[in-house]
Amino acid sequence: MTTTKKWTFQWKELYDEVITSGLCTGCAGCVIACPHDVIGYKHAPGAYTPFHLEEELGLSDCGHGQKGCTSCTRACPRFRDWETEADNHLFARPRNDDEMSGIYKDVLLTRASDNTVHQLGQDGGLVSAILIWCLENNVIDGALTSHLEASESEDITNWKAVPALATDRKSVLAGAGSRYTYSANTLAIKEAREKKLESLALVGMSCQTSIGPVMWHRRVGKAGKPIKLNIGLLCSKSFDDSIFEDLFWAKYGLAKEDMVKMNIKGVFQIWMRNGDYHEINLKECHAWTREGCNHCPDFAAEHADISTGGIGENNDWTLTIVRTELGRQIIMKMLEEGVIEGKPGDSDPGAIALMHKLSAKSRSRWPDWANPQARAGLEVTAG
């Protein structure tokens, strides 16, 4: 008879192994899981990392942890063998060495059939279409996503992304489109709890979409229970908010309040209110890479139900990676009802090849001294 070793790891271990080691992505999983509300978080340039609020034991230890509370480490998708645990929970096995983009069922290209959703969304507008359909069909009653921070004038766009709760078509479309700075969308769960919402979708970068499966596997308790659907965004990095002032404005004279759209397709693309279009070499942007992205090994949002991204030659279609049975049921039903259009992923083989290439590149960032599973298969890829 085998017994499971008791989980005893608390903030002290999290602080040492993740927060200050460079592994922390700023996903805020530990923040929303803390039952004592003693972990803080700031959406600000140079920040985006959790910190301990109580002064008694300093930044590196927690009185509640000393008494046995382990919620923060149970919720962290970068603590110890997080990848294997999330894989086992979702797929009943760890990924194989040749599955650099994680485990999945189907790859296809999709786009929203509704012209408004398609135009307001990024690429094919799939994420917005999924959220609207799920809300209207009572699959979820809210979505943890991001909006742009309100500006003093409705005519001016403030490109600071902040966590937001979407509960209807209007609030979903208010968050449509991409921004390449970071928002810990998980923090919107506070408002969802206040509204007593019970079935939530989480839309987030790869680091955020690993939170739910890790929580469930480690039995963190009720913190992750409302998250029923996980939609992941393909992501190689995000940028510190200071890039707007220090690069786009200081070097190119591009004011963020005059930007209307942005995208990354080999270069940083920016569309301006007056109709001008600009391209900025990504190498120039590297200096503003958010610190939490430097070691992140997951490009393809490997623990989402559905992973999505705009890579490949089809700019108005979304590369759609269906990973779980729930994800497949939703996509198939939406296709059946004509809410989205779809075509086989291999109609753009370059997009799939690029996904695998970028996934391997991201995995190579995971340090040798951390848990080795996230680097598994790199030798095969290199060979």
C-alpha cells in the first residue's frame, strides 16, 4: 500500500523557489487561493509579482504558513512538478517528449461568423465568440478576462490592461482584441465571488491557464472551483507597460492614446487613429520584456481546454488547439450552429510548425536547476 506524502509547503518555500528565483510569472494564482488575504499584488511597471502583506515575519515567511496553511503553493503553476501534475489531472498522463506544444485532440482554423465579433476581436475573433456563446447558453455565468483601464476621455485609449469580469455580450466585446502588456485576469474572481457567480471561464496567457488544473490536482479547496472553462492565449512574452513611454513615444513619437490596434506578426504592428501604420522590430522591444516571462516554458497554453492564437498566414483566422473533451464539445457545437466557421488546421501547415518551433524555444528558457519536466524533449527537438 502506498501513501501520499502530506503537502507541507507554504509561502516560505514559494518565496524562495518561485517568487525570488525568477520563475514567478505573476499569474496571481497564489493571491486568489490565499484564504487569509495576506498576499498582495500590483499592476504596475516593474511589478506584477505577489508579495506578503503581514510584517510580523517579513516578506519571506507567513504566520499562517507556520500554522499549516499551504494554499499558495498548491495554487502555483510554477512550483515543483507543476507540469506533470496538471497533465495528469487533465489527460491522465504526462506529455511525451515529442509533444512540445502539449497534449491536444484537434487543431483547426476558426473565425466568428458574426461580423461585429470578427471585426472587434483579434484575428478570427474566436475567444469573444466562445465567451458570448457560452454565456448565452448557460455554460458559464461570467468570464475572467481583461479590459483596458478607463481613460478620462471616451475618445482616448489607455492601453493599460487590467483584470475584468465579463457577464454579457457588451462586456465581452469591451475586452476584445490583443494587448501585449500583462493582466492577471485571475484577480477578477473577487468581483465574481461578490456577485456569487458559480461557473466561470478564465481567459489568460499560458501561465494563468495552468492555475486551475494545478489547483484541482493539489486540492487547494474552493478557490478554483468556479473555473469551469479554460481558454488559453498563445504567448511567447508580454511587455512591461513602460514600453509605451520609453520606446513607442520616446523613439518613434507614437502616443498610446492615438493607437487603435496592435498585433505581433514577426514585428510589433501598431495602427494609429489617423490611419497610419507602423512596424517596430521585435528586437527593439526585448529590453521591455516583463521579468516574469524570461523563464516561462509554455508558449502554447498547454493546460487550457482550448488554446488560441493568431500565428500563420491567415490573419483573419484563429489557430485553435482543442485539448480537452469539454473544449471539443464547445467547438463542435458552435460549428454545428454556425456561430463560428472552421477549416482543418493542416490547411496552414506553417502555423502548426511555427507553434511547435515557438513552443520548443519557450521550453528552452526554463532553467536547468528547476523541475526538469518542462524541458523534456528539447534534446529530441534539437537533434
